[in-house]
Amino acid sequence: MIKTFVCLANSRKMSGRCVAGKTIDDNQWLRPISSRPTEEIAEIEMRYQNGINPQLLDIIRLELVQHKPNQFQVENHLIDHRYYWEKTGELPVSDLSKLCNKKTDIWPNLLSTYQGINDRVLPQSLAKFSYSLILLQLANSKIIVRTEGGEFGNAKRKVRFQFTIDTTPYLLPVTDPEIERIYLGKPDDEYPINTIHYVTISLGLPHTDGYCYLFAAGIIR
């Protein structure tokens, strides 16, 4: 089975990556996964033949073995690791608005963690949902770089993405490694984004603590 999709997330996950995007032919979400228990893709499995790894907005052709949904992550498809991924083009940023979800598609009944806002949900609240990826167009957000965990003796610098839908605030961890690299190179601060930009939000499977977490998995400025 061959699919062609535009890459809208290439985020870190466990020891590998979580890649996701929308198919070119029918505008459906696709998340390539491996056969590992936690389904992350190793970087060597997603390389192009020239050794380069996919970037956001790349249009990618790849071989898949089967559709393999996992709970509400119905977008999951098992890759055929014998084949290279192939870049066939790049999507213009001006075309992204055609791929966006409605802002009301963000999941309800969200709860907040100690450091985040509306960044997790109980699995039982997702019984009626059959998707785990959305792409939002935003105009006023912030990238926040700060040191967290000092009060627990485990201080680390983290990057978070803050935005508001209607009057509801969100503060999500960033797992887009390029955004992390750029902003961890800056001082701890808040960095507004006041032009049109896009964020792919990914909803993870239940964690060992019983919650499902939201991540800013791809940010396109």
C-alpha cells in the first residue's frame, strides 16, 4: 500500500520520532508507525535515500503494510521498513489553511497538569472520539522557555506553546525538535508569535499515570 502525505509533525517520541500529516489525495490524517510496542519510528527508518530526514511541509511517498488503529489513534498505519521514504515535493505555506481543522475539534473535558493548562484528558472522556491529530491556524500565541521542576529537585529548561481558543487557555509541551532547538538557544522568556501560524496537536495514548496528554507536535511559522 502506497500513500503520499504532507508532513505536518515530526516530533520526538521515546527514542525515535512521531511523524504525521495529511494525505494528498483525500486530505485524511496519517501517522506512520513501527511495529515497536510504543510505535515510534526510528530515524533510520524514515530517511530519504540521500540520508536526509523529512522536514515539515515535505510531501512524502511511502510504503505501508496495513492500517493499524490503536484506540482513538485511528490514523496509525504500519510502515514497510524495507523501503526508503521518498520526498516528491514541498507544500507551500499558503496552502496550509485548506488543511486546517475547526478550532472546535480540540477535545473537551481537558484537565491541567502542574506546569501545563488543558494539556491532558482522562481516556473515558474520549469514548466518542476517533481522532488524535488536529491542525490549527492561529494568530496570537507564545513560545515560553522556562526552567521547571526545581521545586522537586529536577530542574530542566522546557519549551511550551501557549494559545487561546475563544476564552479557553492552553499551555502544551512542545515536542517539535526544531522549535525546541531554536528556543532553548534563547534566554528563558516569553516569545510572542503575532503573525499567522499553524500548530499540529497530537493526543497521546494513555500514559502509565492513566492520562492522555496533548503535545504541540509541529509548529509552522
